[in-house]
Amino acid sequence: MVEERFETNKQRMGHGAALNTDGEVELDAIVMDGRTLACGAVSSVQNIANPVSLARAVMEKTSHVMLTSRGANQFAESIGVTTVPTDKLVTEYERKEWEKRKTYVTGVMEEFNSQWAHDTVGAVAVDSAGNVACATSTGGIRNKMVGRVGDCPVIGSGGYADNFSGAVSCTGHGESILKVTLARLILSHIEQGKSVADASQLSLKHMGDRVRGAGGAIVVSPSGQWAATFTTERMAWAAVEHDVLWYGLDPNEKLQEKLAQ
């Protein structure tokens, strides 16, 4: 179910992802099962439309946790994952954005100094038995260096899931998230008795205070308690609880809509 939600998002899942300094799409992704701590991740993969599917294959079909770049693409080919021509993943919008930001420093600093929400797509889920899972994918920041890997595929940074505490998916300034291992930090606060919301707020505040990084996180506990928290100016999020859809974009915005039976 997590995977299906990812594959319907056209904004940053392969097609329409941010471009690196060479004008190419490089993708990172992670999945994790909180019941067993099984996980899979890929980084800097190219020509793959749905990197979460590939990360899941790493989890289910190999004895490894992460594959990167050429090795990840070779693995994809070996199991019959369909590749997509590079030009099919590049949108005209991203091409224009890439042209406007020809250098890594300019591109990165403009985007993150504005504290706007960033391009990661994430999902967390819990079932009726309290099993949790997470998945996260991104094309990274525009005009990143070729081969740059952010927080997304790193276990404990871009995502983490453990039935003892919950599941987290993070977004924001990847280097800052890596430095504080944001996903695991949030869960450690939950393990110490904090609520999901308080754990998220404390961790994001710590990241801002310690390394001046902005970001966001979606979190769910094994009991179904959840939160969507961010220190960026905006973060699009949605949550389904029973027959109610909760969603928001701006700070303190929490709208709801009854789902059809």
C-alpha cells in the first residue's frame, strides 16, 4: 500500500525529479519493515521510474541493505525491472529550474535558505496488529553534485521503522538530517515516553538549533498515534484514520474530510 501511494506521485518519483549538475536524474529510496527490521535502500540510481520498488527488491531478494549507483542498476536489470530512458524522467519544468541554477552552491543555498518544503515523497503505515512500516524516496536537491547521496536512503536518517516505537519518514535538508539521524532521534524520544507529536517537535527543534537545518517528518506509532510536523514554510501531508482523511500544507493547518464508504 505504501508502494502504491508512491508510484502515483509524479512530482518526485522518478518522473519530474530534481536534476543534478549534469542535468540528470539520480534517485534514492528506502523501505523498512518494523516487525522484523528488514530494510532495503538504493542510492544514485538512474533510469528507474519507481525506486521504492527497487529498494523493496533489495530488501526481499538480497542479503544486503543498500545498493548504489551502477550496482543498483545492474541488480535492477538482473531481476527484470523495467528501465526508462533518461529523457522520459526529465520534465520541462525541472529542465528550466536546472538552467536557472547552474552551480551546486547557488541551487542548494537558494532552496534551503528559503525554508520551503522540499522534494521528498514519504509514507508511513500501521496495520491492525500494530506492525509499522516506512518508505521514502527522492530525487534530491536541484543541482546537487553527481553522486551526492542525502538522508533519504540512509537507515535512521531518512526513515526508520520499529514495532517497539513507530515508523518515521523525513524530508528537508539532507545533510542536516544525516548529522542528527533524524528518524531514529524521533523514535528515541518516543521510546523515552514522549508523544509522537512532541518527539517530532523536539527532534526538529534540535536539528534547527544544532545544525540550522529545516525539515519535516511524518510519524506513526504502533497504537496508531500519528503526527505530521515541519519547520519548513510548508509541507504537503495527508493521513487516513478510520474513515477520515486528514491533510494540510501550511503550519497549524489540519483539515479533514469524510471518506466515502
